Amino acid sequence: MRVWWLALALVAGCSDGAVSPVGGGPSAGGGKSDGAGGGASGADGAAAGSDGAIGGSDAAAALTDDDQDGLDDAQELAWARAYLPYISHSPTEQCKTGGLLVRVSPHAQDPTLVHIIYDYLYNDDCGTAIGGIGGHDGDDEVFAATIDPAQPPPAGIIALKAISHQGTPCERDSTCGKCSGLTACATLPIAGVAWPAVWPSKDKHGSYVDRADSCSAFATCFDECDDATAPTVPEIVNAGEPAHPLIHDLTDHGFITTANGWTHMELFHFDPWKDQTFGSAGNVSQDLVDPAFDTPACH
Ligand SMILES: [Ca+2]
Ligand SMILES: [Ca+2]
Ligand SMILES: [Ca+2]
């Protein structure tokens, strides 16, 4: 993510999306409209305590809360799955090997809401959609969400934010949601239900929450976003919290493995909480605490 970007003279045209059913993963595994993928993320608000805060005192005795944020750790992962936006990789994406590392925490402004940082880690950034210029080993691309566990998905997806090419002249921030001042999220259908979507740009993976408005060759540094034929539903792992990590080795955890298609050995046995770059990409430990990915609170 915090990757340089070459000033390109290259003109990368914006494809209108030749449709091919490549990849896409199992449809709707990230949460159907009944919340089936999300475990106990029903309208009862799961582990809400008497004070209304999620994971309040009434629920404390039943929690497994190794990252010590007040939320049940398994519930955190279930929410990250159930409220996952529709991830729309281009049908012609060439570098899709990857998965999501998440940090799930009580929302700082409203303890009845949950803030999720989704850090999409890839084996490769394959560079510009045309020409493959600027590719590198490893890639970290972040989007974030505010969710309301009291509402089933997708209604409970309150706000989304994505930042492409953060910290470079090519940075583009995009936000959407239900809170005051936000534009409603663009959607793609999951089982006939309009689902808020995130578009990782083809091969380079800069992320956008609105393809039509925010991701075009002229609005970006030649990023290209296309509608998928089915959502990508990647593996998701819960990183835990900075003071109390749940994971220190993404290979031992079964995430970055040859079985999952990863090939760059310098990415193996990566500790997401160590202050280091992810291959030739950005610093994941900084992604997970980056206030740029704070998302608003409302109901
Ligand atoms: Ca927890
Ligand atoms: Ca957590
Ligand atoms: Ca990238």
C-alpha cells in the first residue's frame, strides 16, 4: 500500500470489463442476507451487555477475549466474515493470491458499534493493469468498516472507507455509508441482495468503495476496476489488538502457505505486529493502527 508509484507516461485504458468467470470464489460465503456466514451476528446483538455496549459486563464471564478488547474473539472473526463487503476483483485479475488480516474492535465513538480494519495481503502486486509496471513481491491494501451488529448484514454495514496508494501522489480516498454527509455505498448483488462493495484495482489492488465515481483511469493513476461476476471470499484471520496480538506468524497460522498459493518465501513466517515491511510493500503493523482508516459512527 505505502508503495511508491512510478510517474507513468503509460496510458492505461479503463476496461469496461470483459466478462470471464475466472476466480471469484464461492459466492456469498462472506455472508448471505440471513447472516448465515456470521455465526451469532443476529439482531439480538450477540454479546451485548446491560450497559448496551457490546461485550458489556453481563457477557464478560462467557467471553474468550485473548486480545482484551472486550469482544469475544471468535465473534470478532464471525462479524468480519458476515459483514464483509462484496469484494469485486476484476474478472481478469492476474494476482489474486491473498487473504484478509483483520482487526476488530469496539468503535471508539460508540461502543454499540464495531470498527473493522481489513488488511488485504497479497502474494504479489502485479503492477499496472496494462504493462505490469511497478509490480513487487507482497502487497498490503486496506479498507475499513463500521458495522452495527444489532442489524443483520448488509444493513449493518454502516460505513466503508478505502484508500488507494496511501501516502503517494496517487492516493485516492473513498468513503460511503449511512452517516450524515456520506454517499450511500455502491453495491453489487449477492443472492439478489444489494451488497456494499469494494473494488481492488486490477493487478495493483488499490481499493475503492465506488467504482463508477472513484476508480477510473482518469480519476486515478491508471487504476482499473471491474465488476466481478461473483464476490471474492478470502480467508480471514483475526490479528488481535496491538497490546495483545492473537497472531505472530501467518504461516504457522495456516494463512501464508504454499497450499494457499503463496510463493514468495520472504513473506513466510511474517509477524503482522512486528515493525517491518511486508515484502516490498507496506508495514502491516502500521496498517492495523492507522487512524486514516477510522470510520464514522451512526445508526
Ligand atoms: Ca477480543
Ligand atoms: Ca479485537
Ligand atoms: Ca498494491
